[in-house]
Amino acid sequence: GKPSLTVAFSDDLVAEGRNAGQLVREAARLIQGGGGGQAHFATAGGKNADGLKDAVERVVELATA
């Protein structure tokens, strides 16, 4: 029953300055959790499954900005 997020970026997106670790850390707050990783791959876990929809929307928002 605990939510989790996984974000992965291709090498070309990382070269453009995208960072999965930073992105997943910010989105993890919405599920009352934390996370991290590398620029190309990161994961997060939390306690609030009700915030998962908002967290996924935040990931998409940040990834496409």
C-alpha cells in the first residue's frame, strides 16, 4: 500500500540538462516521501498513496518544462 515513483531519462535528455534525481525528489514530497538517484534514473517512495496522482502529474509537468 505504499506508493513509489520511478523516473528514467534517455542519454539525450540528460545531455539537455534533465535530471531524474532532482525531479523525483520534488515529486516525492507529494506522497510524503523522499527519493533520489542519478541524472538518468531515480526512484522515490512514500506513505501517502492519495498523493500519487498529483506526484505523477508533477513529474510530467517538470519533465516537459
